[in-house]
Amino acid sequence: MLEATRKGYWDAPDDVLETLVSEYAQSVVENGPACCHHTCGNPILGDEYIPGLISAFGLSSDLNAEYGATMESVTERGKTAAKGGVGKDAGKPANPSEQLNPSEDYVKGYEMEVETSEFSTGLSFSGAPMIGMVLVIALMVVIYWGYRRRY
């Protein structure tokens, strides 16, 4: 909802906006950010808009400082020049136990393969259109028969 107000999609009343900002910032401080593409991956929302609203509404400066520290600790923005995703260094794996030897040709997971069927003709056929055509022709025959019988 805060992102909708930031982008101008929703003009929230000030009291609603103040409540949203306060509860969101307190939730981030207490539980950490959700860290999806529209929270941690959105520095305009997390680093500029929310702290700006906290200041604008005169909410606790401690809340603003704690919110900023929590976001900084999670996203690590400004600590490295090479960042990927939500601020983590893309050069190192997230889990050191998953480091692979670069000389190995190893793919973790399933490999996708193209499957072909020996019965495939390239054409698909369903009986539904054929049934529809038969019903339309039968209806036309009944109408014609009724028309001819009248005379």
C-alpha cells in the first residue's frame, strides 16, 4: 500500500498513511524486512520514501534510526561497489557450502531435454469441431426438410 501511495496510484489520507508508515517501520525493526523485489530490492521505497515519511509525520527519530540500521544490515547497500539482487555482492555465493569448483561442469537440479514422440505428425486433431459441423449440417437438413414439407 505504501508503494501504491509512492507511485501515486492511491491518495491515502494523512492519518492512514501515518499509521501505515509507523506500523511498517516498527514491523521491519522488530521482524526484519520481507526482502522481496518491492521492499529490499526497491531502494527508493526503503531508503528514501519510508524514512522521509517517518520524518514528515514527526514519528520517533529512534524509529527512523532503527529502521535505517535494520535495512542497512540486511541489504548491505553502500558497502560494496559490485552489487546484485537486493544489495548483496553477486561475486560470492549466498551459502559458502554451495561453492562449486569452477573446473567442474556441474548443474544442480534437473536438466531439461527436448522430447519427441514417434507418433507425432505435427497436426493436432480433435473430434469436437467435427461433431459441431455434423450438428450444424443436421440442423440445416431439418430446416430444409421442414421448409419443403410445408409446400
